[in-house]
Amino acid sequence: MLPKLIFATHNQNKSREIGALLQGVMQVVSLEEIGFFEDIVENGLTLQENAKIKAKTIFDHSGLNCFADDTGLEVEALHGAPGVYSARYAGSEKSAEKNNQKLVHELSPFSNKSARFVTQICLFLEGKEYYFEGELKGTILAEPKGTEGFGYDPIFKPLGSDRTLAEMTLAEKNTQSHRAKAFHQMIDFLKEKYANNSL
């Protein structure tokens, strides 16, 4: 039987992505399955701090192994914005469409469209904390393209690609995305723990 890990998120899109990545490695348990329906206040100043806040909240609530991630889009010309505020860049309603429109508008005066997605993971495992990071570099487009994915995917084109993340299938995205890179690091770490029979 696979060991259980709680994924500290209410975002079903992320759960779907991560469930595909962790298949056969971990049994991912949702917050709903442990009866946790509250919103966790993410008031950290960095992505790593937010990931820890979420993971620690669930660990304190349940006492079970858990993990959380936080992802931000950092745009070079905007000095790293929206960064930790990526989800609520255009307001507290967290509208992806409005976030995209605001970002395109604010970036319009600049010729430099370089950006990168960054994912930070905090894993609480047997009372210890572990951190993993993944990044994906690319450029911001003036017009959205594609209907897959979520968030800033329709306006983000990875370096070396002729398509946005929203024009890729989930399987294609999982081979290169920032989140996939961070989670593959965690998966490799967990596989090594299994080999050493330390879980």
C-alpha cells in the first residue's frame, strides 16, 4: 500500500496535475478527505514562506505527513512582479483572465518580455521539513493562446517552444513545467527514502 501524503490545496486543477505526477509513488489525500475546508491565509513574503505556511497549517491540524506548493510568475521587466501575488494580481477574486489582462497591459511599454515560473514545495515528513524548487523560463505574449491549463498558461510561452502552456496537453506540460520539475525532485527524494526503508 502506498504511503499517504496530504496535498495542502483546494485547487482542483493543481490536484489533477500533481495526481498524475505522483501516480504509483504516493497516495495523495485531499484536504476535503480530511475534513479541512478552511482557506489558509497566505501572508508570507516569499513563495517558500507561503508553501511552509500551508504545509505547517495542515500538519498542525492533522499530524500527518503533508506537502504544499506555491507558484509565482516573475517578470523581468516588472522587477519580479507579480511574484508572490500572482494569484491575486488583479484583485482578491483571483480571476485568471483579469490577471492576464493586467500583466499584458503593464508589460506593454517594455520590449523585454522575459519571465519565469517558479514553484516552491514544502514537505513535512516525519516531523522534518524539506524544500524543493522548479523553474520554467519563457516569454509573455500580448494575446492569450490555447484553452488548456490555468492561470497565466495562455500568455506564457516556454523558451524553445512555439506554443504556450495552454496549447499543450497535460502530459506535454508535465514533461517541462516548473511544477513538474519541483515535484520530480520531491518524487526522487521520496523514492530514495523508500530504498533506504526510512519511511
